[in-house]
Amino acid sequence: MLKRIFDIVLSLLALFLCWWLLIFLYFIASLSTNSNGLFVQSRIGRYGKPFSIYKFRTIDSHGIMNATSRFLRRSKLDELPQLINVLKGDMSFVGPRPDIPGYYDVLTGENRKILALRPGITSAASIKYRSEEALLSMQSDPLHYNDNIIYPDKIQMNLDYYYNQTFFGDIVILWKTVFG
């Protein structure tokens, strides 16, 4: 319950302080992609239930990402709309990153315990794989590398979080996300 209260208070505070930035970035994303600047996609949430995640759009209708879009992605500013997901209760600040259908929703055995966690904006795994796009771009078979190296490691890290999560540990993960 403390974690949920923390999520509500921090997301309200962040939205209050950053509302102008969210509006500005929405317009930048809209201009940059020549479309609605908000990207909405189905992700797997707590207990395996799908939810709609919000991000600023960084790819145009032709699959092209320009310099502005690359900046939004690298800086993680494209993820600011997820503050709304946190406020709604779809996500938490700290927890396993929500994945598209076909990954977390098909976990079996002990690994399914991860689904009891509310997905997060950040996690120990997202810190470790902060440069995941760059890492995958260096692979001859990025999908194979993701599915057989990165994804199993993330599962193990998220399972470790499931068993060892603490409020202080969440604060450390948030600190490392912002300042590390």
C-alpha cells in the first residue's frame, strides 16, 4: 500500500511540475512524426492483463526516426506520458518493464510470479539494459540475441526483484535511473 501511495503522490507531483514539458513534447513529437504525437500500445500488465501504455511518438508512418525523435528516445523523454499510467494504476515507478504480448503473458512456472508485480517505468533490468537498442543493433540476429540472452536475464532480474523488493530498494533504483 505504501508503494501505491508513493506512486500516486510522486506521479501527481511530477505531472504538476512537468505539465508544460508534456504539452511541449507532445507538439514536438507531433511535428517530428507528422502525426498524433502520442503513441498508445497494448502491453501486458499486472496479472497478465493487457493495458494501454502511453509514450510520445518517435517514429513516423514510414518507420523513420529523425534527430528529434532519436533525442526523445535517448533521453527517455518519450516515456514521460507513462506518469499517467502510474497515476491510473496500470504501472508503478519501479517494477518490471511492461512487454508486448508474447513474452510475459506466456511465462510458465516460477517465472509467472513476475506477473504479480505492477509493471514499472524503471527497474534494475532497465538500468542494466539502458542501451539495449544499441546493443541489439550490433548483433547479427537481434531477435535471437534478445530472446535468448537479454530476455532470460531480465526475467531472472525481475524474479529477484519479486523476492527482494523493498521501499528503500525502489528508491535506490529510482536514484540510479535518474542520476546513474
